[in-house]
Amino acid sequence: MSESEPEYARSAVDSVVDAVRGLVSGGVNRRVVVRDSKDDVVLEVPVALGVVAALAAPVATTIGAGVALVGKCEIKLEDRRRPGAQPATTVDGEQV
């Protein structure tokens, strides 16, 4: 019974690592865009950089996202491979 627990933990870690690798590899063409209420771009970073920042400083990342939402900013995950494509994900500060 004790041998299955480390194997389960190893497979969970492997799945998390695979998910992060997928985000980083696809993150070159995707960007996190933060716009204010006047539709001006406040911040635009590649998803890969956002993932690294979230792993390196999760508290600062959470605080920054919270401040953006409280400040009625809009956070979008945009795909740059297809021009004019709809954002993959949108978080609107007014709806939260």
C-alpha cells in the first residue's frame, strides 16, 4: 500500500509538469492583455512569461490580478496566430 502513494504522487507531478510545458510552448503565440476602462492597454505579456511569473511569485501574481479586477480592468487571453480571432478567455472587472 505504501508503494502506490509515491507512484500516484509522481504521476500527479508529471501531469502538472506536462500542463506547464504545454502552456509555455503554446504561450509564445498567446498573450495576456490587461486593458483599462478606456480600452487602453495597461499590460501585455506572453503567456509563457505569465506562467513563469505565477510560479516564481504566486502571491504577487494573485494580488496583481485582484487589483486589475478591482480597478475595472479587463483581462484577456489572446491568440496572436490568427488575426482578428476572438479572445480565448476574458475576465471583466465589472462582472465579477
